[in-house]
Amino acid sequence: MEPNTRTRIVEAAAQLLTAGGREAVSTRAVSAAANVQAPTIYRIFGDKQGLLDAVAEYGFAAYLRDKSSLPPSGDPVDDLRRGWDLHVGFGVDNPAYYTLIYGEPRPGAESPAARQAAEILAAQVRRIAEAGRLRVTEERAAHLIHSAGAGMTFELIGMTPEQRDPALSTLARESIIAAVTTDAPRSTADGGAAGNAIALRASLPQVTALSPTERALLGEWLDRIAT
């Protein structure tokens, strides 16, 4: 019974969200729409934020499934482009869900949906690092890509369909890619010691010839070289 009740509550809250935005998702409104008592919502989700996180995960499910199932190509930078386009496209098509997840940042807290999306982006960035094509550290690249992508998505959401210029997202995407990646693997001969350090740092978790302590020490050195 409980899984069905949970699903009914989440679906009712999702309908309220898409129809009226975050403010429409009150405990009273959800209780009436799902035909449950308010204590049931608190028992299942803990608090209203827990309910909102569940709704966000529900709304992001298809997007996360599509993004995680993108078949990797031979060019990890092109894969990043496809990931960017999918992210922006989802946000523009589903502004209520997108705003719910990214519209009100909570320092030190992250919804499950946002965390899954960040993990997918981190994996894409790691592939670029392993190919020796990252200019900056993985963490910095992921933050730059996400912040630029989110900013562009919110900019497009705020426009009417007639105002939206398809080239805006492409220009922003290519600008950020140029800032964090290179066209070819960097070598020390080109002065790219930092790029080599980034590539080695990305592969460090798979290194078995070193002890955990040695890997941690080498990782610290590589981070210093990379930055």
C-alpha cells in the first residue's frame, strides 16, 4: 500500500508544480489532490523539502535516463556537447522541474536529482581528462560547465519562445568548451605539464601499484601541478 500511496502523492504534487509552480505545492493542496492526510506526507517524506526532492527526482527521471544512456563516442568533448544540449533542452521544455532543482541553491545540501546529474557530468569531464584534453582540474571544469549551462538555461526559460535565439546556447557551449578543453592532448613539449598532471590524476583511482597512502600523496602533488 505504501509504495502506491507514495507514488500518488508525488504525482499529485508534480501536477500542482507544473500547473502553478513551487508555491502551488502546499501540504494542504497535495493532501487534497492525493486524497491523503497531511501526517501521511510527513511520515513518508519527512518534511516538505523531502517531498519537493521526491518530485524533482520524479520530474528528472526521463532526463537522467536519457543522459546516462548516451552512448560514448570516440570524442569525449563531443559527448559533452550532446550532454549540454540535452541539459538545456530539458530545462527549457520543463521549466517548473528545472527551477525546482536549480532555482534555489541550498549550500551544503543537494537534491538526489541534482546529485545524479552532477555525477553524470563528472563522468563526462573525467573522460576528457583521461584523454589529456582538459585545461583545468576536473572539479573546476565541472563547476564552470554546470554554472554556464544553468545560467544559459535560466536565460532561455525567461524568454518567450519567439525571443529565443537557438545560437545563444551553442555560442555559450562552445565558449565554455574552449575555456576548459584543448583540441588535442597536451604534452610537456608544448608546456602542458598541467594537462598531463590532470590526465594522470583522472586515472589515479585505477592505479593498483601504489598503496592508498601513496595514491593520496601522488594525488596531492598532481593537484598542485594541475593548478
